[in-house]
Amino acid sequence: MKNLLRCLAVLVWLAGGTQAVWAQGIPNGGMETWVTRGTVESPDGWYTSDELYGTQGIPLALGTVTKSTDRQAGSFAAKIESKAFFGAPFPALLLLGNRFRPSTYGISGVPYTGRPRELRFWYKLSTATNDTAGVYVVLTRGGGNAIQFIAGYADVLPARTSYGQIAVPLGYVSSATPDTLRLFFVAGNGQATGTSTLYVDEISLQGTVSATAPPRYQEALSIYPNPGVGGEFYLASLAEPTVATAPFEVTDAAGRVVAQAPAAPVAQANGRQLKLHGQPAGVYLLRLSTPEGLLVRKLLIP
């Protein structure tokens, strides 16, 4: 039981015009089809915390994930509800796939080879005092020690009393094609003993991110000074503000990551500071994960 709670704690910690839906959709993203496995009813193609707790010999029907007619569309939604028994908190989890197996990036996931721009879903949420709920999505390639992060997003969800749609952008750090999609929703942070309830429905991946950013993005980015004496640079892209403010990572000639940062406020598009202080002279690669693809530039420290 202690090992299980440690795994859950890691998962909770990991959990912020018309577009075509990517051909590889989310299996049963509308939560319409439910199946009974053992004594638990779960959405087909998904794995729940009730099934997970059952494998740990917990002799309780927790009901952390249930079929609900309180939905956004169709007939059903998933109701994900944290529980507390005998003073112990039990977070509620809904995971894409048919099993729970922790990995470097949270869970085992399902095969997937697309490069979607964003995850969209409808939800409503009420949280107990000092409790949280969130979403986690990541695309990876490879396995074991060779596993590679391609794109992802994780954040706490704000409470809302009625259904609303949220679109969360996937931040890309690689132009490689992923082979695995990991996605889960969680209600409860594993510490608060109150009940938090998250309803989710109509889950989809939308849009497409190309391997490289389009020419207008390439042309919009200015880096100055470059060479940067002392390892100090500034990024600017007034014509396309989301370029200079995109998430980035910087690698050295050996491929080691020497700097990285999440997306910055759009106000910094006129001069976002990038510091490589203390790095030796040489050529470095800057990779910006823009909304339209990866943009790569060379940085020189003389």
C-alpha cells in the first residue's frame, strides 16, 4: 500500500477558427462505452484507480471513477472523485490505456505516432479545501534508458461549476516522431482528505504541429547579440510574439541540455533574456517549441 501511494504521489506531482481532429483520436474520448472488468465498470480503453486499488488487495468499493449522465454531450461522462476512508486519502485517476505501469514519464501509455497541437476536453470541477485536480499528457519515443521526451503538458485545473472546454497546448522540444501517448486525469492530491470531483467528457487531440516552424516564424525571430559575450542573449519576435516567448531548451556540442525554460509572457516578445552564464566558448543550439513547430538556431559564445 505504501508503494502504491508513492507511485500515486509521483503521478499527482506530474499533473497548466475550426481545426481538424487528428486522425489518431483518443480512444473512447466521449466516454460513451463502458465495460465491466472484474467488479469494476470502466470506460473502454481507459484504466481507473478503482482497478488499480483492487490489484492492491483493498477490500473496498471506492467508486473513484464512475459513469455519469451529467455530461457535456452524448450519454455519459466520467466522474473522477477522490475519496477518504479511515482518515486516509485516495486520489482518483483515469488513465488512457489498459493498465498502470509507472515509467520515466508517469505511466506506460498507448501507441501513438502523431504530432497534435493541443489536447481539448470539457470538464467541471469542485475541489475540497487544500485539494487539487489536474491533467497530464506527454508524447515520448523509445523506452528504458533511451526514452525521449517529444512534447507534453501538465497543470492543475481551475474549479468550475458548469461544463466548459479547455484547450491545452503541447510544448514540443523535438522534431522526432513520437511512438507513445501518455494521458491521465487526477482528482485529489493524496494529502487532503476531503472529496474533490472532476467530470471529464469529449476528450480529443486537435491540430498538427510540423517538425519545423514555417518560414514566417523563422524570419520573425531575432537574436542579439550573437555572438553573445559572457553567454547573454536576447530573443525578439514582434511580428510573431509566440516565437520568442515559446518554451525552449539549449544544448551544447555534445547534446547536453545546458538551459531550458517554459513559455514566457507575451510581453517579453520584444526582448526575452536568455542566459548561458558560466558556459565555455563554443556553438550551442537553441530549440524553440513554437505553436507551429520546432525552430532551431545557433548561439555562439566567443
